Amino acid sequence: LTRQAQLKQALEQDELVVYYQPRVCGRTGELTSLEALARWRHPSCGVMQPDDFIPVAEETGLIIPLGEQVINKVCDQLVQWRAEGVPLVPVSVNVSARQINSGSVSAVIAAALERCGIAPDLIEVEITESATVGESVVASAELATLQTMGSRLYVDDFGTGYSSLSQLRRLDMHGIKVDRSFTAQLTDGPQDLALFRAIVSMAHAIDMQVVAEGVESAEQLALLQGLGCDEMQGYYISPPVPASDVLLMLQKRH
Ligand code: G
Ligand code: G
Ligand code: MN
Ligand code: NA
């Protein structure tokens, strides 16, 4: 079987699972959101990471049904957590350029929310910078629809692509998720710190929230707090975890 055929079968046989990585408030450290990250529970290879199957899904177009499954699994999960009686936090879903340009993402999200009785502000959408720069009519319309529905939009891996802040402002993005390479460089020297400070300052000037990704140490966390970074995510806070672990986190909050 080719990788493509295996992945197609995996989607049919429901082998995809969603892990969740916490995002916390920069000031209080409180849980603010969860990033949904797909995993493939392969019958013989064990749990496979996205790097091993997302590129194949992208090339073959299987990212469309895969994305639809992820969104529906996330909404089902929110229903389950709600049934446990814990206050919910939004879940942030990754959407690729190909998905957004398919023109079906907003309808897929709207249908899943409707099916599950979930409020639109419980789903956030992360799209990579490269998906925003094309100025594709379809992508812009999709983003506008999601925005109107009430789902917050974030630019993922910010700083690795070529989007301008004016473009992001026009697209009404709620915030940027600064690529983890910038976080990794924070402690390299004053200029690296200054670079991050400039990103925070520019984003805030146009009312965009800043999420730092890839926070791996207490030192990085403290520096980011000093820069006024709004939210943090990374292994130092928590790796992506299964849904059962999230329930414990949600319960601990109250
Ligand atoms: O989970 P991990 O950190 O290994 O994710 C690696 C990459 O795979 C990240 O860029 C992430 O955005 C992407 N990814 C993970 N899950 C999904 C998904 O459900 N849809 C899309 N489009 N990308 C995903
Ligand atoms: O492209 P995106 O931001 O969606 O990718 C998320 C990916 O980053 C996931 O694969 C996740 O496992 C990984 N990740 C999350 N936190 C950290 C971290 O602190 N350090 C590193 N190196 N990777 C991280
Ligand atoms: Mn992401
Ligand atoms: Na990212």
C-alpha cells in the first residue's frame, strides 16, 4: 500500500486522534486555549507525528477530509468536556493553505458547531503566513466568513513567511503566533531580544494579540513576560497531551 492509500484507509478506519497543547496567559499563567494537533494511531507503527503524514495529506488532497475529521473530533471533544461540567476553553485548529483555498473550511466548521451545539468562539483557526500572503479571493472570503461567525483567527508560524502587518490587519486577524525560532533565539543576545520586542510592539500597535510558541525554559518565559507577550505555548508549559489529560487541567482550574 502506498502512503496515500494507507492514510486514506486510516481516515476511513478512524485511526486519527487529536492531542491538545495548552496555551496560557502571559500575566497569570492561566489556561487560555488548546491547540489541536493531529496524531495517527497506526496499527503497527504506533503513534505517528504530523510531520510523517501531514505532507502526504497536503500533496494528495487528503488534507481536506483529514481537516474535516479533526474539526469534528474537536467539537465532539468539547461536547464531552462540557458533559463533565467543567468550564471550557477555546480550541485552536490548524488550517493549511490548501484547506483554506478549498473554500469549504468555514462551512465545515459551521456545520460541526451546529451539530454539536458549540459556540463559534470556542473554535479558533490558525493559518500559516503563506496562506495569508497569496491574497487569494477564496481564502480572504473564508477568513471573513469565519471572522463574522465569531471564530478568532491567528497567523501561525509568524515571522517565517512574508506577510505584512498591514495585510494581517486587513484580514482582521485576532493575533499572531510567533514562530518558535524567535523564542529559541531570545537568550542569544540583546538584538534577538530587541527583535521579539519589536514584533510585540508592532502587533500591539494594530491591536493584535501575541502568542509566543516553543517556550522551553523558565528563562524564556520570564523574558517573554517582560516583553508583554500576551500568551505562551511550549514544552516548558506542557507538551501536546491526550484529551484525558486536558480534562484534569480543566477540572483543576475550579
Ligand atoms: O504536533 P506537531 O508539533 O508535530 O505538528 C507538526 C505540524 O503539523 C505543525 O505545523 C502543525 O501545524 C501541523 N498539524 C498538526 N495537526 C494538524 C491538523 O490537524 N491540520 C493541519 N493542517 N496541520 C496540522
Ligand atoms: O506549526 P505549528 O505551530 O502548528 O506546530 C506546532 C508544533 O510545534 C507541534 O508539532 C508541537 O509538537 C511543536 N511544539 C510545541 N511546543 C514546542 C516546543 O516548546 N518546542 C519545540 N521544539 N516544538 C514544540
Ligand atoms: Mn499551529
Ligand atoms: Na506555529
